[in-house]
Amino acid sequence: MRTSVKSGIGAAVLGAAMVTGVFIGQAVANQPHMENALASLIAARDQLAMAEHNKGGHRAEALRLTNAAIDETRAGMADAE
């Protein structure tokens, strides 16, 4: 009888730990501001890529910096997971 009680308690503790882990993972993975920023940066990059090339090198530099910002945003999101 004692073994089944211990097994039941152990199963309950394990189940609670698993459920808690799922909620913690969702809280960390849920990054709406970073996701929105990433989507905006990608949209900006697409617009810069379609722009005319007659900008004295500024368009190309903006593309480079936007790509760097996309990379940094993704890295920040990965660190938070």
C-alpha cells in the first residue's frame, strides 16, 4: 500500500513539473514585440531591396544595417528561449 501511495505522489509531482515547464517555456518563447520588430525589419528590407539604386550608396548601407538588425533580433529571440 505504501508503495502505491509513493508512486501516486511521485507521478503527481512529475506531472506538475511537466505542466509548469510547459507554461514557463511558453512565457519565454512568447515574444510578441520581438516578433513584430522582426516582421517590420523584414518588410523594411524588402522595400529597400525594391528601391531605386540611385541613392549614393545610402540604400545599400541601409540594407546592410537592416540585415544586421534582423540577425541581432533573431539572436536576441534565440537567447530568450
